[in-house]
Amino acid sequence: MTSAALNSAPVAAASGAGQTIFRRNLRQFASNRLAMASVGIVVLFVLLAIFAPFIAPHDPNETDLFRRLQPPAWQTGGEWAYLLGCDALGRDILSRIIYGSRISIFIGAAVIFVATTVGIAAGLAAGYFRGWVDVAISRLVDILLSFPYLIFAIGLMAMMGPGLVNIILALAYKEWVIPCRVVRGETLATRELEYVEAARALGASSGHIMVKEILPNILSPVIVVSTIRIAHVIILEASLSFLGLGVQPPTASWGSMVADGRAHILGAWWVSTFPGLAILVLVLAINVASQGLRDAFDPRFQE
Amino acid sequence: MSRNENLLEVDGLRTVFDTSEGVVRAVDGVDVTVRRGECLGVVGESGSGKSVTFSSVMGLVRSPGRIESGAIRFEGQDLTRLSTREMRAIRGRDISMTMQDALTALNPALTVGEQLSEMLDAHDDDLPARGAARRRAIRDKSVEMLRLVGIPSPDSRLGQYPHEFSGGMRQRIMIAIALAPGPKLLIADEPTTALDVTIQAQVLELISDIRARLGMSVVLITHDLGVVAEHCDRVMVMYAGQVVEEGSTVDVISNPQHPYTRGLLGSIPRLSLRGKPIRPIQGQVPNLVGLPPQCRFYSRCPERTDACLQSVEMRSVGPDRRARCIALTQEEVA
Amino acid sequence: MTSPAKPLLSVENLSKVYQGRQTLANRLAGVRPFSVKAVNDVSFEVRRGEVLGLIGESGCGKSTLGRAVLRLHEPTAGRVEFDGEDVTALSAGALKDMRRRMQIVFQDPYASLNPRSTVADIVGLPLRLHGLAKTTQEVRETVARILERVGLNAAHLDRYPHQFSGGQRQRIGIARALISHPEFIVCDEPVSALDVSIQAQIIQLLLELKDEMGLTYLFISHDISVIGYLSDRVAVMYLGEIVEMGPTDDVLARPRHPYTQSLMSAVPDVDAPGKHQRVRLAGELPSPLDPPTGCKFHTRCPLAIDVCRREAPISEQVAPGHQAACHRLSEDLSVRETVAGVQAR
């Protein structure tokens, strides 16, 4: 069958949707060198987190008072077995960074997963049903948005007490607002399209329309936004841990490692600097990668 | 400047688009002649290359499209050899084009007055050089243009934005902007497709009217043979990137020579055909990538023979009348 | 075709009003929310096996009317009776069952198909929704059969809409509407977005399917040639009201309402270019937000007199089965002659 593309040959590049668009976007993304490098860095961190026990040279919680504040290997007093030096309790910083990546990445992913799921459900309901459902959800969103994020999370943590699950909840409590707003807007626009009306004309239920007709068509902007937000969540988690409200010691977390080194910053700069650097590199890589993702996949950023 | 009877002459124009699937030959060896003061109708379906032909004339083909070969002479001057800057000067002042979709063609962020003034400011040489006098002259001319295209109370509407106008009014505004510098050639790309019949009639009459008054030439790109029948002196039928038939409108419609033109005329539902079956052209426009050198209408033609499997040139079939079909015998014109 | 039996569809005094929400800001400012009578007190019948053409310009409410009949847009007032059942009173469950029998084909072959669904999913949806096929295999077989019928084939089952041309997409949309074997189809400008040669193919297909499957169409279009070609009766809409309705031959040969007359004269004609005197309507469709008083056409009507500005005309029978709503019907005027007369003077 000699179909489609030919008919509108010169404009073919501009029209169409679905599979080939996805492939074309993927190609565009792959051709973005900087974004691809960033993806590489993110993947590297993920691998570090998964295989931490095999990669880390030492037990991250093993203290050794003889190695208190031992400098990195290339400074006098350092040794190659403890590449990035040791902290005030003589724990290997490299190993703690490697283990700490588990916390950052896990919490980042978990919060975004929870928040995106909740946000999609709320956004779809608000955008599809409109009326009082929309008013209720939108007001809640407005209220949550009016709190400063970190202070809100600190308050919640203070109420719930520390712990991994509580951190995830404290951050997801507000994070869902972001995907919710995106989904609501896209749903409002999509529900007016003829194929949605066609499904209604055929007798489809609201559930079917939301999940089968609308959701697949609005997913890409949501995914793009969510990846960008992972970086945010990682910073927030680090901030909570830095303030002592995050993961409790002795579990290694980049935020608490930075906090640990605060007292020694003049004498032993490496204790705070390396975990800080880890946060910087991962967050930067996620940001650059997701921006590439956005440029490639979000139609609003295409020419 | 030559006092040639022909305002625009396009010779062997080939415009191609480089796509991942291959080279799309959107316009493949098209000749066009537009005489001074005439209205030429260009008819074809989507993918026929009718719009791309005239985007090429306007120098508006952008990557991945490019003009591969051919000459475009406007008043004897080859437009393909002009620099971007020289082309910009011609575009708008001497040739202007209106787009099918007025809503997207007009800038939503500028008022109608601003868009008109911009065009006048850039192209109108008769205005006072500078200062308040120039501004006033531009404003007066803008009001005059809106009045010309039949916008009620033009004075007060200059300050409005495109979205504040109805579809028909927007089309008029685009025509006003296109006409503001007083071009010698107006290319109207589907000017009425988006409009209702009663408004369509108004806009087409407006174009005919202004053409008669300003003595300019008009190229009317359309898919509607009815519009051509009522408004054009000559017509050019395009199919799959080529011209398949051309001649005076009356001739072509009353005595179509190419099977595609016949099919097109037979496809139009008409009151007079009630109860009788219409005979649509079967199949679809061929893929313009890697076409074999045969008649392009071959796959859909009800009259095809094996002789059609060779490339077919336009042949003269009467005075001022050409068609591209192997079944036609070349007529020697003295 | 012209059975005196009960009509398949009967619409009585149907209205659809779009009401803006009253917001606090508006209330403070003393602004009343907008209210648009998209469809205003419309009544008509469609007999089984007939094609009723509904013609009008954009914004006249013809698409809203088509959707209100199907309760895709909830009517504000009036009754829609389908095969003896009051559609407007149906519960959600009963309405879902009714959807199997009343379908719609949309104008835009690009917007009306979900870009992320395959043809098998799109066309097979009604089968799943109404439990008409048990297994996926059965769905695919049924879809393949109907695709075959509309001029596509089983090889297209797993493709996505963007892989098809406009004409093929419209065939997919038709297959989707027909797969549940409905009796009544609202065709909402099904050929307006298509190229001329493709348009003819689709018209032919729709007419064939109508005969084969015993369908009844409410065919909405702005194109008088299309309506004239395929409909048995025609209704002309202007600003939410039906101004003239009757057998197509009669209405088009002898239009009685000045709007119908001007509509017909505005259509460019391949057969007789410039033969007829054109009636040039002044201005454009008035804003439905602020419709004219009296006869809604008076602002553009070349025949308008005082009474037209004050009173809305009532529809009268002008010939068997042919009705029109105009104050000057009895004078039997032709817009064309009147305008010609004025111009001659």
C-alpha cells in the first residue's frame, strides 16, 4: 500500500504522530551529544548505587580511629586504598559516597514515582471532570504551592519523625502538585479533541476515556517534567539530611556527609567537598539530560 | 524594464525536499506564465505541488526544501539569482502572497494597524521620508487599505488584534496587508478554503474587483474548480508535481483533454448529478519519492495503456492550450 | 423511502444554550455571564432509510444540533425520540446501549482518531464496549471484515493513524462508526477536509453503505453541492434555527427563504460560471452572543422590512413537505430579481 506520507509529501515532516514521531524524537535526543554524555553520567551513578557492595572498597560504616580525617590519596598522609580520604570517624569517604548514591537515587526516584502517580490521577480527574472536582483539586494545589517547599518538608519531618518512608512521603506530599498541573492542563486541551468525543459517542466510560484515550497522549510532557524534578528532589533530600532530618546515621547520605564535614571544613576540606561534588555532578547531569529530553520530546519546544 | 506581456515566467522549475525517505520531487519541471492583468487559476489536490511552486517563486522554500533547477523571471529578472536582501525587496513590494490560514499567517501579538504599517513602512516609496508626516501618511493609507477590503469602521479597528476578527475579516486583513504596497502580482493561496460560501463569494469578488481596479495580476491557488470557473481567465491543472493541463478556463472546463482533469470534473458532486453515480478517481496520489519516468497519473488513469509507461512531455493541443497525455497528438501551432 | 410510518428520529423543540459561569468578579462588576443559543427551538424528523441534509455556514449551530441529537452535548430543552424511545430521558446505562444504534462520523480525519491507538483498537473499540466480540481474535476478524468493506484491509490492523492519508483515515472513522451495526449515523461534515477526488470516493462509499446496511443519515455540510447530490430532504440552518426545510429537489429548485436563495447563488458553479446574478449578502453572520431581534436574518437580508426587525417569523408550509420561515413568503419574491431590480434602478 502506497499510503500516507506521499500525499502530503512536502509537509510530511511536520505532521503525523505516534510511533515514528517517537523514533524521530529519540533520534533527535541521541544526536544531542551533551545530553547523551549526561545520560552516561546518570547511568554510571545508577550502576554505582545498584552494585555498591561490589564496587565500594570498604564498608561505609566501618570506623577506624587511626584514620580520622585522613586526607585523600594524593596528599601527604593519604593512601591509595582510601582514595578520597576519611571522615572524622575514619570512614572511607569514597565508599560512603558510593553507598550514599543509593539513598539519593532511591529517594529521588521513589518520590517522583509516587508524586507522578498521584499527580496524574489528580490532574486527569481535575481536567476531565472539571466542575467541583477541578475546583477542589486546584485549590489544594494552590495552597500547597504557597508553602515554601523545604520548610513544608521540614515541618512534616518534624511531625512524622525521621525515616526513609517518611522522607519520601514528606517530599511527595508537595511534589505531586507539579505533574498534576501539567496533566490537568494537557487533559483540558485533549478532552476537547474529536477522538475523545468519538470514544464518548461509542459509549466509552469516563475511566476508559481518561486512561486509554487521554493518558497515552499526554504522557511525554509529564515524563519530561518528572525527570527534571528528580534533580530537585535529590537536592531537597540532601538538604533534609544536611539538617539532620533525613536518613539517620550511620547510614551514608550525601547531605549528612556534607553536614558531617562542616566542623572540619578548614582543616579537612575533603570530608564535605567530595559528597558535595557528587550532588553537583548528578544533579547537573540529570538537568542537562532532561533538558535534552524536553527539547526532543515536548512538542512545545520544537520548531 | 522589459515591456514584456508576461509578468512572470517560470521555466522548468524543480523544487525538491530532502527527507529521510529520499528526495521528494514536490515540483518537477513546472512552467508557468502569468500575463499582465490576468487571473491565473492553479488547481490541484494536496501534494500536487501547487503551493510549493509559488512558495518557490516567492523565495520562501526553506530547508529541507530547495530549488534544484529552473528559472523564475519576474519582469525579465531572474529571481533565483537575487540575493536574500534583493529578494526581500521584491517580495511584498512587487509580489505578495496571502496564505490559506489567516489566523496563523497574521502575527497574533501585533495589532492589525501595526502589521499594515510595517508592510507600508518597508515597501511604500511614495510616503513622506520621515517624522510625523510619514506616520500620518502610513496611518491614512492603512485605513484606506482596510476600507478597500471592506472592513467596516476601519479607523477604530486598526488597534485590534487578529483574534478579534472573524475568519472572513482576517482573510480580508491579510489581503489588505498583501495589497498595501501595491504589488504587481498577488498570489492568493487558497484564500477562501477556510471560509463560508457567502463570505467566500465576497472575498473572491473583492480580489477580482481590486485586480480590475489596480490592474495587477492574480494567481489563484485553489482546489475548487468552481472558483476557477468563475474567477480565472486561464487555468493550470497540477498533479503530483507536474502541470498536466493548461489553457483558457472555458476551454479546459468544457473540453478537458487530460484524463485527470476529466476525473476531477467528474468528481464534483453536483445538483445535476442527483441520483446518478459519481465517478471518483480511484486510488491515491503516488509517492513522490523515486517515481519511475512514466505518466504520473498512470496508476489511477482509467484510460491507461502500455504506451503510458514512458515519460510524457507537455504537448500543445490547440492555441494556448497544452496537456500532458500520450494519447493526445501534438498539434503544430503556427 | 417516503413511508408515512413513524419516523426513525424525531426532534421536538430542541434547544442548546451554552451558559458562561457566573464568577464573583463578574457579579461584582455587574456583568451577566454570556449565554449563546447555539440551537434554538428546532424540530424535524428523519424517516428510516432517508438522508436528511443539514446545511448552514460555520457557527450556525448545525454541528451542535448533530451532537445534541446524540446527547454528546446535553440538550438544554426539547425532546429527541429515536425509534419510539425518548433519548433525552435515557439513563446513563440505557444511553450507552443506545450509542450502539446511533453513531457519528466526524469531520476531521486527523483529530478524530487517537494517534496512539492502532487501527484494530480504534475500530474494535465499539465491539469491546458493547460486548459484541468475545475474544481479541474475534475483534480482529470483525475489524478486518469491516476494513475490507470500507476499502482497507487486514494488513492495516496494527498500523497507527498517522500512517494513513486523509481519505484512508476517514474510511477508518467510518468503519468505527459502522462496526456495531447502527441504524442512524450523524455525518458531521465527513468530506469537508478531503481533496476533491477523495471526497467523491467517500461520498460514494457512504451511499453504498447506506443501501447495504439500511442506514439513515443526518448529513451535516456547508457544501450545498454535496447536500444537493446526496440528500433526500434538506434543512437550512441560520443562527441556530431551521429557516427552510423540504424535499431537496423542491428546496434547491425553488428556494423560498431569502437566505437559502443567497446561499445557492454564492456557490461557484463549474457548469455555468457567472451565468447567474450573484446575490451578495451584506456583512457576516451576526455574533450569536448578541443575536438580532425579530427575524435573525434581517441584518443581512435584501428583502428585510420593518416587521422583520420586530417579530420572528413562524415557519409555514409553502409546498407539500416544504416549509420556510419568512415574513415575506406570501409575496413570493426572489432575492435575485429584487437585487437585480435595485441595481438596475
